[in-house]
Amino acid sequence: MGILSNIFHKIFPASHPAIAQAPQGTTVPAPANPAAVPTAPASPSVPAAETTAAPAAVHLSEVDVESILNTKAQQAGQPLNWRTSIVDLLKLLDLDSSLQSRKDLAQELHYSGDTGDSAKMNIWLHRQVMNKLAENGGKVPADLKD
């Protein structure tokens, strides 16, 4: 499982499509037989909770990332500025925030800059993670994404 996938697992509920499907930019392989993957019924009258395949039935904008992370920050027992720091975001999610882990995340997200310039890489990583959360159904504040 990739680092971005680990981030998604810490933020999105298990039933969310971002968890059920591999998020963009991760190294999780696609199913061998895509035709065998169940899809949600076409009827909009069936609530998402009653379907067996949530990806098409769940409204992707339902997960309020800011609220989830703010709640975690209040319970962290230390000041963590997840809004601007990828290191603090990873710490808040109980994930490895080491330089090597961040370099691995940069590789996973196809960072083309110099990973030796950790400050620049960290800023890019934070923005990309926020973009990926938004692309995969997270409600992310506009000032935190492209």
C-alpha cells in the first residue's frame, strides 16, 4: 500500500470510494478483470447505504477533510499545523513523517524537483496531498489546493 493510500485510510471512512478503489497516484494494482468489479445500480432512488457497491452511489463531497483534521489536531496533545506542514499532517495521521517517507511520497506522486531541497518538496507534497484528497471525494478548503 502506498503512502497516499495510507493517508486516505486515515481520513476517509472504510466505505468511501477512495478506500474501496485505489486512489490516483498510488502503486496499488488495478483488478485483473475490471469487468468483474461490481457497479452501483443506475437507479438514483436507491440510497448509497443500501447498495452493495458504493463507488458510484456515494456522493464524493461528503467527507469534510478540514473538520476531520481539525478534530484530530485538537486531540493530538501537541500543536500540529496540518494546514501548511506535510510533516505535521503525517504526524497528525500517525504516519511516518521522516525525510525518507516524504521522499517516497514524492516519488509516488511523481515529484520532478530536487528531493534534496526538502523545504520546496514539502510545500509541493502538501499541496499535492490536498489536491488528491479533493480529487477523491474530500472537501478541502480552496486555499489548500490548486
